[in-house]
Amino acid sequence: MQLSKMKLALLIGGPVLLIILIAAGYFIFTGISQQQEENRQKVEGFGEMVIPADSQASSVATDPKLNPSIGRKNMTPTQRVIATLKQERESMLEEAITMREEIISLKSQVAELEDYKRTNERYAPHTFNEEVSTVHTRMKQLLATREESKRFNRNQLKGMAAAAAKEYRRFLTMHKLVLEQHQIDKVVNNHLPVYAYCIGDGIDVAANNRTEELLIVEYFKTDKTELMNNRLKSDLKAILTPCQELFANRMSFLTGQ
């Protein structure tokens, strides 16, 4: 039985067509695989640009000389995004470096200021209030050891020491004086005792009884005169004026008057 021409063509052409289809499928599959591999390598390369695998890769990525030469206009959208992220990362790294340098500089300045503060606290003179308080303490000690103080009672000596410190504050404030330690020593040892004894003698004259004596002593300690009568206030002023004038004369070596 003879085969028709159509069947003969199918019998002969079928295997050939199948071979052609298989060969074409193989080439297509190979092309797709190669394209996928290229895409994977590109993505991995871009990842290395954004997050370097090690410090060497980081230095390469941040080196302007090694930046990709491809222009942005030739980049794909994905490449543009990654390039932007890379630039932002480089900018943030530069800012971080600058901030670290500023922090180091500020720490150095703080250390210098702390050292300056410690030095000043060590060598700075006492405040004026502390200075007056020290003078008051020294006057109490000095008056307690002198022979001529024996004519005054304990309460009077307290008033005299307080009066000396009070006058020291008033005189230095009025003349805007700041004394060196050797000058303070001279005033305390040589001039304030004379003022204190002048006040002691005045207390003995102005106070008619122990109550008035206590009021005068309280005045030298606190400036309070509310409980004094007018006569006692007048007598207090009368004893203060000559003693202050005496002290001012003795202090002329500081004021030039």
C-alpha cells in the first residue's frame, strides 16, 4: 500500500521538526540562564557598592577616584536608586567622621576647662564674706590672748571682735579695697585691735546696764537696733564716730588719704 505524499512528508518532516524545536529550546534556555546569571552578578555587584563586604571594599566605594564612570542618564531606574543610596551613605560617613572629630575636640575643651576650674578653686582667694568671717575669728582669738583685754568681760570681748569685723567690712567696701594676704595680716595684727579696744571702752561708757550692753553687742553682730531706745542709739553713734575716724587714720597707708 503506497503512502500518500502528505503522510510521507509527515513521517519524514516530523522528526526533523522535532529536532529543530529541541535545538531551539536548548538555545533559548541557555540564553535565559546566561541572562539570569548576569542579572544576579549585577545585583551582587550593586549590593557590594551599597554595603561593602569588608573595610577594603568600603574604602574603595568611598574613594571619589573609583566611582563608576557611567552617567546617570545611562543608568536603569534600579541603578539610579542604588547610586543615590551610595551617595547618601558616603555623605553620612563623612558627617559621622566630622562629628567624631568635633566630639574629640569638645572633650579636649571640657578637660581643659575642668583643669582650669580646679586650678582656680585651688588658688583663688576666699570670697569677701569668708574673708570677713576669718577676720572675725582671728580677732576673737587675738583679743582673748592679749593682756590688755583683761579689763573687759567676755560679753564685751565678743562685741569688740564683732565690731572689728563689721568695721573691716564697712571700710573695705566703702573704699573698694581688695587686700593681699600680707595686708590683711597687717590690718588684723596692728590696726583692728586698736579699733576693738576703742569700741570696748565706748561700750562701757554707753551702756548703763547689762541689758543695754547686750543690745550694743547684738548690734555689732546683726545690725539690729529695734529694741534700743533713742538715747542708747544716740550714745552708740557717739562712740562709733571717733573709733571709725581713728581706724581710718591708721588705714591711710592703703587709701593714700
